[in-house]
Amino acid sequence: MTLPGKYYVRLLVLLLTAAVFISACSSAKSPSPEDEDLDNLPEFTLEELAEYDGKDGRKAYVAVDGIVYDVTDSRPWKNGEHNGFTAGRDLTEEIKNVSPHGVSKLRNVPAVGKIKE
Ligand code: HEM
């Protein structure tokens, strides 16, 4: 069975519209590199966090507002030390009330976990 040419054109337009629609929907759902998906990050107790003190080749993690950040590769956090503070701890109060920069500097370091409630 053959159809008149205009039906093929309509079918093609319909298929193209559907393809554009589907690809727009799926791209809206795919995560952007900026938003760290906190739901999928591992949980740490404060005891576990204490092991990440940046000493003897261990990684250096700090917690702020329930999020664990990796400061291992951060220059001002060499060996897990930074202006008198040591990694492996919750430093929420300190970063907010003692540091001159506040939480804005956390944008420079990756979030790697969250604190177990
Ligand atoms: C007396 C207290 C503190 C002072 C004077 C201080 C000072 C500074 C300065 C000057 C920088 C920029 C260094 C650079 O870019 O070379 C910095 C970065 C940073 N600070 Fe502090 N800080 C203090 C406390 C804290 C605390 C308690 C935290 C807790 C998490 C913290 C977390 C950070 C982070 C994550 C960075 C960014 C590191 C990077 O860019 O790699 N700081 N701090």
C-alpha cells in the first residue's frame, strides 16, 4: 500500500517533534555537574569522621552543617591543619563564627558525604 507524499511529510514532522520533546525531557532530568547529589553520598558518624584527620597520608575531611567536605587537596589545609584547626571534626561553629571567610570557601572543596543523624 502506498500513501500520498504529504502523509509521509506529516509523519516525519510528527516523529521529529516527538524526538525533540523526548530529548528535551530527558536532558532536563539529567544532573548538572554543579549540583552534588547529597542523597547518594555516604554517611559518616563523628567517630568515623575523626579518622580523616589528614595525618600520615590519611584523607582530610571536615563537616559543616551536616555535610562532609574533602580538604585533602586544598593547599591551606596541608596535613589536615588550617589556621589552628584540625580536620576530622565538625567545624560548623568555627567556620561561621571564627573564620573571616564563613561558609563561602566550602565552594572550593568537594562534598563527599554527610553526617549520620
Ligand atoms: C581563624 C580561622 C580561619 C582563618 C583565619 C581562615 C583563613 C582562610 C584563608 C585566608 C583562606 C584562603 C587561603 C587561600 O586561598 O590560599 C581560607 C580558605 C579556606 N578555609 Fe579557612 N580560615 C579559618 C578557619 C576555617 C575553618 C574553621 C574552616 C572549616 C571548614 C575553614 C575552611 C576553609 C576552606 C574550605 C578554604 C578553601 C580552601 C581552598 O580553596 O582550597 N577555614 N581560610
